[in-house]
Amino acid sequence: MTSLSGVNMLTRVKCVCGAESDISGVTPRLNGIEVYCKVCGAVTTHFDE
């Protein structure tokens, strides 16, 4: 899914266990977004590229 400007609006974070989480609606933060994995319980910090 892309917006009118051609920017990819779908953001997925891949955990160390291989599970993927969609965080496309979360507001970016300076210190990253902490994502909790529902499969293994690990917390991954995602930084906007």
C-alpha cells in the first residue's frame, strides 16, 4: 500500500523469533518505538529509517 506521494505506508517489525508485527499507525519517536512480541515476549526497539 502506498500513498499518493509514493511513500510506503506499511511498517512491519521483525522479532528475533521471526514473527512480524504491523506498527504502521504508531507515531515515530526520537528514542524509537518499543514493540512487544506476542509470540515470544521479547521487546524490540524500532527506529524510523
